[in-house]
Amino acid sequence: MKITKYKSNNCGELNLNNINEEVTLSGWVACVRDLGGMIFVELRDRTGFFQLVSDPQVNPEAHKTFEKLKTEFVVTVRGKITRRPEETYNEKYATGQVEMYPGLIEILSEAKTLPFMLDDDSVSEDIRLKYRYLDIRREKTLNNLILRHKIVTATRNYLNTQNFLEVETPVLINTTPEGARDYLVPSRVHEGKFYALPQSPQIFKQLLMVGGVEKYYQIAKCFRDEDLRSDRQPEFTQIDLEMSFVEQQDVIDLVEGLLVDTFKEAGVEIKPPFIQMTYQDAVETYGSDRPDTRFDLKLFDVTDIMQASTFEAFKGVIADGGTVRAIRIPGVANYSRKDMDDVRSLAISFGAKGLAWVTYMETGEVKSPVFKFLTEEQIAELQTRSGAEKGDIVFFVADKPKVVFDVLGRFRLYFGKKLGLIDENKHNLLWVVDFPMFDYSEEEQRYMSVHHPFTSPNLADIDKMETDPANCRSIAYDIVYNGTELGGGSVRIHSSEVQERVFKALGFSEEEVQKKFGFMVNAFKYGTPPHAGLALGLDRLVALLARTESIRDVIAFPKNSSAKCLMTDAPAEASLIQLRELHLKSTVTKK
């Protein structure tokens, strides 16, 4: 008899409450154990595992089918749920107290031998990406996708209750300067013209505010043609939102509520309000604008001490506008000469020109190559300021502030991980606020926007845009989770006068403004409400809550570190016919 209904129940939902119920199950054969007559099969679907048993004495016809089963065959079965003998209970599964002796079994699809075992965690990522459809069958990968679904659902539910509208924005747009290279799409209809794929919906969500939507969100696909890391993909997804008639704190309050709901889906309870830390405090204390506050190593300033010393190398850096900062590393005073050479090399790899230190030996002796340049009072002040104890080393770096903070910030993270100082069970969230409005680009020889040119300057600093752009703050904010930026946003400019001053500070001519931002600038002339927004990196958020290193683990079909899809072999060559239709000619010479 053929089974006509594939499923009445899911494998993972059956328990003692279903005893004597006749059910139909379908799924994949995860395991087959032939015990010399009796055959035991673990059937798997998305919800979990369920044990099937075949006894040739009970149902010889069904047993013949059981004898054909191999791993990953797809089958459907029908029968009554029975209680397992108590001594065979399997506590590993929620269904471990029940089983089925199927009266009917049908093989729906056979499977070749898999290129890798699904329970083998040592399989290379390239192999798993090539056969991603098989990798998704693995419990870990599937659970990541389930968590992603739950987080997206929680996001929609939360924002819908806050009276937001979900609005889709275009994927084929004009190229806009947003900091990364655009992916270009040639137009067949308009010869020689190209669309760009959006790096973000930034412009469109602001235009939705001009249009009166007031509260917008989107689970938005974004594209950036940039070098990859574990937390980057050429195409990624962000939770994008924008609000009218709000200020910075309104956005912060809303996003904190959103994070409470999304973290809850991963079993993590967080309690707002989160700490707010200025950008300046973050970089000066932790060496980073995304500080990991799960451990307490902090940077401290010794510029004044070194300026009063006779250490000419440091004094020269200070005279040139530099700074000298230090960090205390506990329990490493027993480092060998080789260890210290490795530490010095590490600092240089981070960008330092050199490294100085003071070692506080367990014996009470204090040693340093810089002591000959310091007075006893200065040496004592160093210890007081650092809080150093026996067994510690204090490291110093002197350079331009940006270099010093970056080097010591990375130093801090390196030793935090190496010495096991990070509490992996903590969930520390904080806001970094008061970002600089501009950052000077040595390559461009001009000031550029730290975020984007539509970010509002801090009203207290607005006159600094022309006179002191380096010290002009913006009304921008990032949300940071355990040292990783989850997302960021800003209050936007809604005044035409302020927008013109920002463009002028960035060195844009009127012609350039019209060419790059004309349609947006023109739109703002027709009544623009005050507005602000934020975007959260969905892939990054899910990866962190799933406790996985790479966002590739939480994307169904990701690209590898070379931006290549190993499963579909994209990107691939286009045919000559396709190129001609797009008015393109390949300049690549085939080998």
C-alpha cells in the first residue's frame, strides 16, 4: 500500500503523550543499525530525531524495505507510537522514550554516499560550502538558520508593534559614494550605462522620510565590493530603520527594546539602558571605538611624565603632536627575552615604530630600559598611575594618537584572549556616541565624512566645520556588543543651509554636489522633517548570538573568502552573446 500523506507529525515533537497514536513521519535516514535481525533507524527531519524499529517476525514485508535503507535515504513511514523499554531510553533526544514499529514504509528517494559525514566537524569549510545543501542538514548549520529566522521574526514583530512600515527599496540604483566599491550591472537597454547595487538603502530611507512615511524598516540586502574577512561578505543583510521627528535618544531607546527581543530568541537576557560612552573616552580608555568591556585592562596617559623626562625619542614624538600611552599587563613579568622579542614584533606588526616597558618582578625588583631617563619621582608616578603590582609589565607606545590607540587597543585584545581575561559568559552592550564628524585622509589630502555626508554635526560644534574640522563632533552613535560593532546610525541633516556647509567642509563644489547627490539635495527643498536612523548587521548579530566565528556560518549560501560561490561556481564567464547584448567586450585573455 502506498502512503498518500507524507506527514501527520514531525519527528522531534513526539513523546509519551502520543502513545498508541497512528502517525505518518517523513525524513532522512540519519543512522541504520542492523543487530542481526532487528534493524534500528534514526529518522531525522528539521525538528529532530525519532527511532524506528523493524522486526522481521512482526512485519516481514516492511522489513525487506528496511534492509535496503542506507544513510540519507528519504523515507516515509506509518505506524503506532510505542513506549521504548525503559533500559533503552535515550536522554540525548526529546523523543528518546518512544519509538515506532512501522506498518508501512516507502523509500521516496535514494542517496549516493555523501562526500563527507554530517557529524564530522573536521571537514574543511571549502568542502562544506561546495556541498552546502548537505551542510545545511547538519544540526549546527540548521540551528543557525533557525536562529536567524527567529531573530528576523522578532525584529518584524517588534517594529510592527512600534508602528513602523516595512518598505522595500530598489536594488538597481545609480552609483553613490558610500566608502566602498560598487558592484556594477550593465544595462542592455541603455548602451554604455550601468546600474549599481546598493551598499545600503541610506538615500532611499531618508527620501521615505521626506515622503512622510515617518517610521520605516527593511530587512535589506546590501552589496559592497571590498576585501573580505570572516565578518564580511560581498552581499550581506542589515536591519535598516529610519524615524522622523526624533532625536538621538529616541533611536537608542527603540533599538534597545529591539535588541532585548532579538537576544531573547537566543536565550540571552539583557537589561537596558545600556552604558553610553563618548568616542573620545572609548579610544583613550580602550584603544577602540568598539571597546570590549568584559575585562578591565585600560590604557593610561603618560605623555606628561615622558615630556618632563630626558628620553629624547619620546619627547620628539610629543613635540611633533604625538602622545605616549601605556597599558598594564598582569602576570607576564616572567617573560623570557624571546617572549619579549615576540611582543615587540607583535607591536610593530600592529603599526608601532617601537615598544618600551617596565617590568615589576615577582622579587620586588623593578627594571626598565627607560629608567635611566626618569627621575625617582617619575618612576614612582608611573607605578601609581598604572597600578602595577609584582608580576606585571607596563608597555608604552609613542606616536600619533591614532596609531597609539590602535596599537594598544589591539595589544589589549591580544593579551585579554591570551591570558584568559575575557569572561565569555558576559553580554556587554554599550553605545559609543559623539563620533568625529570628519577624518583627514592622507591619501585624498582632505577631510572626509566619518559616517556619510548627511550625518548631522553636533550643534555645539557646528562652527568648527570651517575653522577646526578635526574637533567637530557629529550626532552619530554605534551599538557595540562584546567588542564588536553591531550597527550604527546618526541624526541626519534636514537643514539645507547646514547641508551646504557640510559639503563645503568636505571640499565638494556645487557641480560635484549636483552630480553625486543632486536628486537628494533637491528633494530636501520640499519640506524635510528632522529624522534619524540606524542599521544593524543581521549576519553579524546572528553569528555572535550563535557563538560562531564567521558570518558565513549563518548565511544559507555564502561566498568564500575569495568572494566565490563554490557550489554554483559564481562568478563565471559570460557568453559572447550575453556580452554583445550588454554592449560589452571582455579584455581577459584565456590561457
